[in-house]
Amino acid sequence: MINKKEFNNMRLELQDYDKKRELLINQSRVVLKQAKLLIYSIHRNEMKKAGVALKNLKKEKSALDKITKSNPKLLREGSYSAACQEYIEAVVFFEFERGVVLSSAKKLNVSTSDYLMGLADLTGELVRLAIACAIKDQHDKVEYIRKNVSELWGDMLNFDFRNSALRRKFDSIKYNLAKIEQVSYDIKVKK
């Protein structure tokens, strides 16, 4: 009734996919950890450590991408997307702190949706940074952060996001901008 050889090939195909998926999940965790170490170093203003963490992060992301080359279906795995978003958040946070133009999705080798979600996540780190700057009386930097998050919000208003994870992350930019605006307002009131 069934073609035994074909069924055996399908079984082997699924086993191979599962094996590569497990590798992908494990490597995604490594990327997530490296990204968090980079973000942590930046918040502690340990830029030398951050530079080392950035180099390690890029190496681990490259290893993650090699896994996906074996089967394009792996690109749709949630763990891969989460790792890419965290990677984007960490890399562009580093670039933001360095005062350079943020890398594009193409340069970072990530999908458009992961890139946009990573930028949305970045705004949460910028809230933390703005608060830390306010505590240190670095009011100009708070204003710089506010202007940049406001610009990002304005640029992303031009997209038509449907009800999705991207839409929810997009909405978080608005709330993070409001937090930064409150910090900026509080500084102005105290003056």
C-alpha cells in the first residue's frame, strides 16, 4: 500500500530536521546570552568589555546562521527569531552608545520583521539608559535619547502593522517614549 522507501526517507528527513532544530535552539541560547552580556556591559559603561562582547556575539550569530543554511525552514523557528531580535537590540544599542548610524537589517543579516522588533526592544534599553543619565545629571543625553526614540516612533508610524507580535512591539515604543518624556519633563520641572 505505501512506498516503504519513501516513508523511510521522510522519517530520516524529519529526524535530520529535529536534530538541526535542537542545534539551533542551543545556539540561539548562546546568542541570547552574549547579547545580554553586551547590553549589561553598555549599561555599566564598560565599553572595553562591550567591545569584546560584541565580537563574541557576532561570532555566535554567524554560527547560528550556519545552522539555518542547512534547512531554510529553520529560519521560521521561534528560537531563531528571538535570538535575532536580541542580537539586533544589543548591536544597535552598542552603535547608539558609540554615536554611529545604526546598522541596517541587511548589514545585520536579519529579516525585516526581526529587525523592527529588535529596534522596538531597543527602546526599553534606552528608557533604562535615560533614567541612569538623569540620575547622573546628564540631561543633554536624556534629551538626545528622547529625540531619537521620538524619531523612531515617527518613522514606524508609516508602517501598517497588523495584529501580530510586531504590532505589540511597535506599541511598546509608544509606552517607552512616554516614559522617557516623563523623565525629560521631570528634569525640566526640577530646573
